[in-house]
Amino acid sequence: MADETKTSDPERITVLAKDFTPAAMEFHRRNMSEKGYRMEGQIVQRKFQMIEGLGAPKELFDGELFYAVTFVRKGIEK
């Protein structure tokens, strides 16, 4: 059955892309629906930061914006 997922599959997978089109095509390119995933939310540009301990967040990727798309396993609520 196509909707069956392995318990070892991650609940969410986020893909980053410099351009919108590759991010938008990733769902179809990797057959994510057949693997039991759906797209969560919109594909939008984001800035990424990392916090370690109690310090201030540090820019990832030199502050460059990336399009982010998150795939969530079907049946997993937000």
C-alpha cells in the first residue's frame, strides 16, 4: 500500500533551495506522496539562525535567504 510508512522514516523533512522552482518540484521529483508525505504550509524564503546554549542566535548560511519546503508524514498533526 502506497500510504504505508516505515516507523524509521522521519516525521518531517525540510528541504532548502536557493530558488523557488527546485523547492516546488522536490515533492514530485522524490515522489514524496508515494512515500507517505504531504507538503506542510507554503514554500517561502526564510533566514536561518542557530542558538547554542543561552547565547545570541548566529546566522547560518551567512544570512542568505533560502526557500524552505517541509514535508510531513501523512497522519502527523501540526
